[in-house]
Amino acid sequence: MVDIIGAHYQCHVCGEKDVSVLLGFEDFALVTSDCRPWKRGGKLGVCRSCCFVQKITDDVFRKDCEEIYGTYSVYYQAGGQEQRVFEQSRGLSCSRSESILIQLQGREAIPVAGKMLDIGCGNGNLLKSFSKYCPSWNLSGLEFDETNREQIEQIDHVHAFYSCELTDVTGRFDLISMIHCLEHIIDPVTFLLNVREKLNRQGLLLIEIPTYTQNPFDLIIADHCTHFDMRSITHLLKLCGFEPIIQLTDCVPKEITVLARVMEVIDKRALTGEETCLQERLSETIAWLRENLAVASHMAERGPLGIFGTSIAGTWMYNEMPNQISFFVDEDPNRINKLFLDRKVYHPQDIPADGQVFIPLPHEIAREISARMKLKDRFFIPPPF
């Protein structure tokens, strides 16, 4: 069991002052969601009332987020190109947005035409994919600043770009998307209720979020304030007047894809959960993160150590043990042969002759990668989680 202290912080989901903080988490180095090393000292908690796993969104957290977003650089490792989703048995890949839309179209879940708003549109990766796969849709994007306005407005079928509060966006939509957005929202209930008001009757909501149960590294992202599993996202959506109609965990590895529609009546039943089981799961999760560091540190004593991946997990491993990481390895052609955190990024087949590679990913994914690379004697995977 994880040691916890005082249930006195206010939950940003249910509003109860019943959040317990997990001792020891503050010792971890953190990373930003755009994959930059961050400082230590985060506070991770569990609400005893609704059992949502969350960061303590106090003044320190809010100040950190303001600083992080002030210099945010989406997918800078790949020149702004969205991360690739790999089919592990053969190594074939497509962008995350394409993977999501291909899966949903295969289930005939997206209408032929309509009006769509992408909240947190970034530099337009989902809008580009939507324009390609759903060319009859009228598209709009919403961001908190003007940085990418020109880039967004040049995408085919984009009719509007907004840099304002959601409540100030004009009109209603047939579909609203939130790709890696909801986990950043400090007041998710109010926000989703506002989303509901911007949707037409029977309108659709598309959400993509990381899940800490499949990807423990989600917990150490400094600006993620809510950490989801399938139970919690389902309860949150119902509380805010949405009915999940498609829920996938195999569309994008380590993530949850949810397509929901507006319900006629909001379900105001209290959120419930099993706090004891949740604490046990978090205890195992934090122990697994520590074990990753122990294994990698032991490997570094035997020779040059590389880390597989140049995203959250790789950034965290570097932040925890910078003097022991010699290089990175990645399959994404947009990242290979570049520098990441002042270390060269190699293709798996080009790693230094004396190098060894640790794969900081959930065991099954790491095992598949190692088998496909056919370099098992030089690729090391973490224990099962």
C-alpha cells in the first residue's frame, strides 16, 4: 500500500475536500507534456470520495503550468510532426490522428458530413487528418493563443480558428474533439458541461487521453492534473451528460479513445470507486517506475546506455539519470539522426557496437519491440506491470 497523508485537499472533479496525497511521489523528477525535463516536488493524490487520481492543483501547480505553457513546443523532436503509432508485429506506422480516424471510420462511427470543432488543436494534426479522411466536414480549431493561427487556417476545409474561451465560440457543432486535452483541464466537470452546450442534439464528443493503468509514465507529467482509467473517464462523461458509445484501448497504445454522444438527461449520481484497490494499484505503479530506474542504472554500469523513445518516458529517464544516458533510439523517421536532450537519436539498427538499449515501456509493448528488432541480446525490457 502507498503511504498517504491527510485527506484535506479539495478534489477538482467532485469538489469534496477529501484528497489524500501519496508520500514519496515528490521525490520523482517530472517532465512536461511536450517532453522537457522538469523539477521535482509534484503532489499526486487520490480522492476518497470519487476515487479520481489527480495532481494537487494548488498555486504551485498553476504557476508551473503557466510557465510550461508559456514556452510550449508541440512535437519539437520531430519538427512539429505528430507522433507515429506503430503496428508492432511489422513496424508499420501512421500518425496518431490517422490511427484514431481510421479506427472510427471502420466502425462507421463518424457521419459523412457535419460541423466539427477541435479543442486544443495545437498545430493542426487532427484537423489535417480530418480534412483528409472526412473531406465533407466543416472544420474549426480552438487554442489558447494565436501561435498557430496561420498554419491552422491554411488547412483544407478549416473555416474558423478561435483563440478564446470555449464559451465565447459562436454556434453549435455536430462533433467536438479533445485530443490530449482533458487531462490538462483543472475543472473538467464545468468544462465538459460547457462542451455539451456547444454540441447539437445527439452531437458527438471525441476524447483521446493517456491511461496511467497502461502507461505509468503519465503520472510523472507535471502539467497533467487528472489521470484516467476506463472507469474514471466513463463516470466523468456520464456525470457531464455524455453516453460513451465507443471505448477503445487498442487504437493508440497506452491511451483511451472514447466517442460519446449527448444524453437527454445528465446523470447526477455520485461518483464512486474502490479506494483501497486504487491505492494498491498506485503502489504497484510507483514501485514499477522505481524499478525501471534501478534496472537502467545497473545497465549503465556495464557500458554505454541508450533509451528507446524520445517522448515522455525517455525524457523522464534522462531527467532522473542524465549522466548515465549516452544516446536515444527511435523508429520515427522524423526523429532519427537528430539530437534529443543533447544526445544523438539512432535508428534501432544503427546503435553503437558497444551500446545497450533499455525500453521504458509497458512490458508487453517492450517485448514486442525487442522481438521485432531481432537484437534481444542488446535490448532490455522492464519487468511486467
